[in-house]
Amino acid sequence: MSIGTTIKTIQDIMRKDAGVDGDAQRISQLVWMIFLKVFDSREEEYELLEDDYKSPIPEALRWQNWAADAEGITGDTLLDFVDNALFKTLKDLRTSTNPRGRMIGKVFEDAYNYMKNGTLIRQVINKLNEVDFNKSVQKQQFSEIYEKILKDLQSAGNAGEYYTPRAVTKFIVDRVNPQLGEVVLDPACGTGGFLTAAIDHIRHHFNSADVPEIVQRTIRGTEKKPLPYNLCMTNLILHGIDLPSVEHDNTLARPLRDYSPNERVDVIVTNPPFGGMEEDGIESNFPAAYRTRETADLFLLLIMHLLKDKGRGAIVLPDGTLFGEGVKTRIKEKLLQECNLHTIVRLPNGVFNPYTGIKTNLLFFTKGEPTETIWYYEHPYPPGYKSYSKTKPIRFEEFEPEQKWWDNREESEFAWKVSVEDIKANNYNLDIKNPHRVDVENADLDEMLNEHQALMAELEEVRSKLKFELMASLEGEE
């Protein structure tokens, strides 16, 4: 049975439980269970590798001692155990002196057991135990689990928060090219897609014995929502990061002036929530000239601030940021003055389906030198596509033309460049259409009007002919 089928069966069992109300609670319930099972699998490895390994979880509460036995506790006994022993103890681990214990405490800080039927809890646990997270193939398939989980969360796009397709995270990381030892940060890391892409990229390109230890301390993230945070921690543990450096917090809640120079990083890759508005007071953490409550704009300011000199950044932004005015104009002016915004990849509609049809852009920049020229690349649909969908998502292979073009740039049907002088003259509007393609939206209005009038004249001529033939036919019948 595939992992996807297993997860669907688990969700069907949960639907029978009166305590679980809707997709969000079902998924939240599943996530803490998956975390405990994954951590238990990792503990089996720790015990083999470390002679004196001691679990931060009390023996009776370890997954292997209460969940692994299919004939183990069930019904009201299991429900009482989960609510009054397991959760209470794991939440209290926040103050543990054991680093792994503190990590577990953070994961369970905002977790809840929604299920009220202990027999159904046992059924879910037994189904989950069919997945062996120690097998390398199952580790790779974990990505399928959280992709399915997020796609099932119909409310995922309500606050401008969208799952970033794996093809997009992989392409961005591939182009930014993080090196071993460079600190990589995602300040709005969600489920950890960019972070795991960076880990995979570094491991693919570097093969020394100290890679695991270096990656452990140089991959960092922050996520404020409990559900994606817990998924991110599980994802990173499965990627061999024993103690993920991921904070459960809102990155924007910290004033920019509080960051010290040694907190700056080499690489930032992120897809911040866009369209969302921050709570009152958050904007006061930023300089007065750039204050706004729009989340994506604040993250762009934060990234500029947190990058080291010569640090590299890449961010997913909606069209609205590119053509927006007011504070957006000042933020873009600052970006072009302080960073070399060398590339904007314009993605077509539907990349983020089914969450949103908003058109998005990938901005790549280097801090410490002003922008002189911006290269644009318009990413086309594959042949035969009119949009992307759940069953036809964007694929990494589609970015091959951009990768080939990247280091030998020439204008083409899809690529063009714009000078910073032209951008300034246009009030920092970065929403530059492809000059090599006729866009219906921007076609000449007079030309369109003439075409419309010619078409209407043709229709009138056809109508007159039909009317004449109909009258002649009726006269012939008389």
C-alpha cells in the first residue's frame, strides 16, 4: 500500500471521531503522531550509534513502548494516557536541559489531541505503524506525505500562505547555489521546502565527512504557525538534522535594529506569505519610511537587512509588489540601491494552483552593489498546457532553458533586459512585460477597436444575407 493511500485511510478513520472537526484538525492530529513516530525511528538509530544514548522522553511515553504494539492499550485507557500523561509531559519538556527534549517541547507547545475515541486512536496508530521511517525509500516518500497533507488543507491559501512547489524551491536553490559552510536562512520557512532543498543541494555537491555537522549548524529557519512548524521539524529530522535550528516565532516581530552584524547570513531563500496583513504594531519594527502592514513587503526589507555584504537572496513575490506604488516604491528603490537585482523570472498563472491563481515572480539579488541592469526571463507553459493544476504541476525539468541561459545571457523570445535608468524613470515599476511577445492586455487599443468594428461589419453582412435568403425562401413557398 502506498503512503498516500495509508494517509487517506487514516483520515477516513479520523472522520468517524466526533472530536475532530474538519481538515485542519485532522491534519494537526496526524502531524503530531507522525512527529513522534519519526523521532522514535531516529532514536533507534541514536541508540545504535551512541553507547550512552538516553532518550529525553520518559520510557513509558516513548512511541515504541505504548504505540508500536498493535494489541496495546486502546479505548478509554489510551485516551486517558494521551490526554493526561503524554501531552502534559511532552509540553513540559520545553524547560528540559536536554536539547532534544526542548525541541520536542517546542513541537508540542501548540499541539492538541482532538480525538475523543480511544479505539479510533488505536486504529490510526496501527495504520501509521505500517510506515517504516528508517527505510531510505520511506524517508524519500515523506515528502509525499506532507505534500498530500497540505493539498488536503483547503484553507491553506486563506492568509496568503501557499505551499511552494518542489520544482520552484529546487530551481531557486540551484541558482542561488549555497556552499558548504554558508549560513542559509528561510525566515518564513513553512514546512521546510527551501531548507530541505538546500540540504539536498549541499550534500549533492560536497562529499566530505564533516558535511552532516556543518549542515546541522548552518541551515536555519523561522515559522510562526504551529502546523507547518511541526511538519518542518519532522521533515528536517528525516533529512538527518537531529536538532533543527528552526524557531517557532514570527520573524517580523523583532525590530531590525536589534540584529547584530554577526547575525547576518550568506543566503536567504523564501516564499513569504503575500496578500496577508500583519497585526498592529509589527510595522513599528521597521524604519519609518518603509512602514507597512503587508507581509511580503516587510519580508523583503528584512531580507535586505539580514544578508551579509555579497550575500545572495531569492524571494517569491506576486505581481502586485512589482507594480505597487507608495511604500512599495520606496522599498524597491532601496532594493535597487543596496542590492544587484540581476534576475526576475516571471512565472505564468497557475503555478500555485489549487491555492491561488495569482501570478508570481522569482527575484534573485546580491547585496552590496547597486543594480545596473535587470534581466527578465518569462517562463512559458510546456507545449499543450494552458495552465498548471494538481494533476499537472510545474516540473523542475521545465527550468532547463533558464539554467542553460543563466551564465550566457542573450535576449530571446523569453529573455530581455532593462536598465536601472528605465526602471527609475518609470517610478520603480518592475512589472515589465516581455517586449518580444504581443500581450492581448497591452495590444494597441485603436487596433483592437478597428478589429472589433471589422468583425461587427462582417457579422452584419452575414446577418443581412441570411435574412435575404430566409425571405426569398418564404416567398418561394407561397
